[in-house]
Amino acid sequence: MSREDYEVVIGLEVHAELSTKTKIFCSCPTEFGGEPNTHCCPICMAMPGTLPVLNEKVVEYAVKAGLATNCEISRDSKNDRKNYFYPDLPKAYQISQYDKPLCEHGYVEIEKENGEKKKIGLTRIHIEEDAGKLNHDEYAGGSLVDLNRAGVPLIEIVSEPDMRSSEEAEKYLRKIKSILEYIEVSDCKMQEGSLRADVNVSVRKKGDTKLGTRTEMKNMNSFRAIVRGIEYEIRRQIDLIEDGGKIEQETLRWDDVSGKTFSMRDKEDAQDYRYFPEPDLVAIRLSEEYIENIKNSLPELPETRKIRYIEQYHLTEREANLLTASKYLSDLFEKAEKISNNPKAVCNWILSDISRILNEKEMEAEQIPFTGEQLAELVQLIDKGTISSAIAKKVLEELFENPKSPEEIIKEKGWIQISDEGAIKEIVQKVLEANPQSVADYKAGKDKALGFLVGQAMKETKGKANPQMLNKMFVEAMNS
Ligand code: ADP
Ligand code: ZN
Ligand code: MG
């Protein structure tokens, strides 16, 4: 049997660090980085005798996330202790939620490359605290713990095993990221670990109703790694089954350099977390009014924004989809559109050249170094005829390298378009004299020759001549 005879099943557990100002059970800052152990206090360092107090914002943010993903919000909920020992967890237990999570039974809709739409179920969203971080390599002879991250609030979003390909898993995670960005509960910076996913993968023969045994790749924090990891696991699991082997339920580590997964622990040493209700915190009870207020305060979500773009800017559904998929991109679009008054051109720049460069550089939208104002200026310079679109492409490359005002860039580089009639005439004359054969061709009815001549003039001026003026003057000169 081959890969086509198998069905792939994927479920994701997504962890998102919430962008509250303070930690979940104390008033230490949640800010990323900082000198090790400078963002902590006796509570998040787990000194004996300290007591946690739940940060109300954490509940609010989690409820927001639940409402934005079509979940039911639990009126009664509580925190539980999840016991395990690891040196980055000074209490030796994590305060999480077990059988009464804040949100349950939601879904998000993804749109696939072929246009097909699909709902992916959310089992639950619960709140918990992040652990600290071990630094293994910096000090010879051991590891040192940094507790700045200990107690940073997290939501864990658990999906149903509804995804059937790496494409669906990627689209799902992008959708979750986009929603969390729109409702501004997490900065979702994957490179800083603010958004990371445990990826569960299994395969089964097509037609089987029972799920296959899954493996779980822990803490994946780039889309590329997730897609590669899933593809690797599918291949490995099918090969193993085809060779008569059995999939073991285990936790894996994906290694991006070798492009392989490695076993971290198997079912034998699976943890018994001995969950029990957290005795140091009161239960959480939410009123209808509280939930209603949060519902009413939800900002525009990607779906609504998409519909607005189609109506307000007359973009195609595909364009609106691509722009609104990332809050960052669509905010950039709106800023640049307002200033330049040219939504179509701004949309084109974002979806063609800017997206291409992001792809080439393997960057995410939020890493774009220039501003909406600068993009607007670029579009205006083309609209005013100050630069050609060929030069504009060079300005854009420059904006990625060294972002500043496009006007300044073209002055510095001497890229201003030549629109002076006398100057253009001179170039036209020069090119005509150098290419008598093309002139003869044109006069004999070969229109292609005109394009060649304009091209030569562009070469001569390093792309700076105004193309419309060139065209007009060549035609005039050869027809007189
Ligand atoms: P945990 O990993 O903490 O034990 P669960 O058993 O609830 O938690 O499963 C976690 C994730 O694994 C969920 O996202 C779920 O959809 C997914 N999952 C469960 N069974 C399978 C399976 N057979 N194949 C793929 N994914 C699965
Ligand atoms: Zn603290
Ligand atoms: Mg898991």
C-alpha cells in the first residue's frame, strides 16, 4: 500500500502567552527578555508561604479568545494543580485547569489553497502559567535557571483531531494566530516563543473508524518547521506500518537542522500529573453581564474585516482574504491606503512585491521593517510620476534593508524619474541614431521595434526615463 491508502489525522495544542502587563498570580512584568531573574518576586519564584492571586485580565483575555473562536464560556470554572518536577518549575506544580476549563466546544473556519472551507473544532481553551527557562549552553559545567518567564499567563487552545494534512494544520494555526492578534490578547511572536504548538500526528488506513496511535512533537514555533515535521512524521509512520511495525505513543522533539524527529519520552515514562483543585485559589464564577460586556467589546474580526474590504475598496475575495489573514498586513494596508488614497495600488504592492520579498527572506508580516506612511509615500511617488514602477521596486528593496522616507531614498540614489521634455528628446534622438535598423522596421509596420527602442532608452537612463513620454516621443519622431 502507498501513502494514498492512508488518512492523516492531526490535532494541535497551541500555547499563547497573553499580553497582560503583569503575570498571572503576581504583579511582576510579563515583558520578554531582560537580565535573568530580574522580572520575578517571591510568588513566581515559589518561596514557601507565598500565595497566588489570580490576575483578572487573564480571565478576560481567555474569555475574549473563547468568544472569538465560537466557544461556550463556562459560568463556573476553577484552577487545578498539575504536579510534575522539572527545574524550570520552582513550585514543582503548574497551576492550570483540568476538568473545568474556561471555554469549550468552539471552532474556527479555515480556507484551503483550493478555496475549500473547513471548520476545525476546538475542544477547549484553558488558562495556566508558563514555566521558567533553563540556559544550558552559556555556562560550562551546568545549566542555570531564569525565572523571568515563570508565571507569565498562557492560554492553551486544544483542537479536535480534525486536520487531515500539513496544509490544514498550517492554515489552522495561521487562523488562530490571526484571531489572537485581532483581539489583541497576545503578540503571537513565534520567534520569542509567545505562540507555540504541540503537534499530534497519526495515520490510519482509509475507511478505518478508529484513530491511529499518535505521536506528539513538542513546542514547535515556526510554520515551516510544523509543515516539515508533519510531513516527516507521516512518512515515518507509514513506512513503519508498511514494514510491519507498530507506532508507539511517544513525545518527540523535532530537530530543524537534521529534519528529523527524536524521541523525548515514551508511554512507559508518561507522567502522572495527580491533578487536584488548586487549594490556594477560589473558584471562578462569571456573570452573564460580564460575558456580555466582553462580547460587546470584541473588535472587528478577520471575517468581518474581509467583507468590509470587498465592499469598501472593491477588492476581490481572494485579495481581501490574503490581506486580512494577518492583522499586521491589513493594518499596514489601511494606514497606507488612508494616506495615499489608492487602495488598489497599496493592495497590489502588499500582495505581490512585498509578499514575494517576505517569502524570499522567510519573514513573517510583523517583521516588515517599514511603516504604512513609508509605503503610502512610495505609492504617491509613482502616482505623481516622480518615479517609474521599475524604480519603485528598487525603492521597496531598499525599504526592507534600510527603512526611511522613499523620497529621501530616491534623492540619495539619484533615482528621480526623468520627465523633462528636453532631456527625453535628447535620449530619443541618440537612440534613434544608434538603431537605424529598428527605425526602418518600425516604418515597415513592425510595431515590436518601438518596444525595443523604448527599452534601449530605458537602459540608457538606468530605468529613470518616463516610459509614457518615451513612447510618445519615439512615435512622433518616427512619424514625422
Ligand atoms: P494530552 O496530549 O495532553 O494527553 P489529549 O489527549 O487531549 O491531550 O490530546 C491532545 C491533542 O491530540 C488534541 O489536540 C487532540 O485533537 C489530538 N489527538 C488526540 N488523538 C489523536 C490522534 N489519534 N491523532 C492525532 N491527533 C490526536
Ligand atoms: Zn512575581
Ligand atoms: Mg499533549
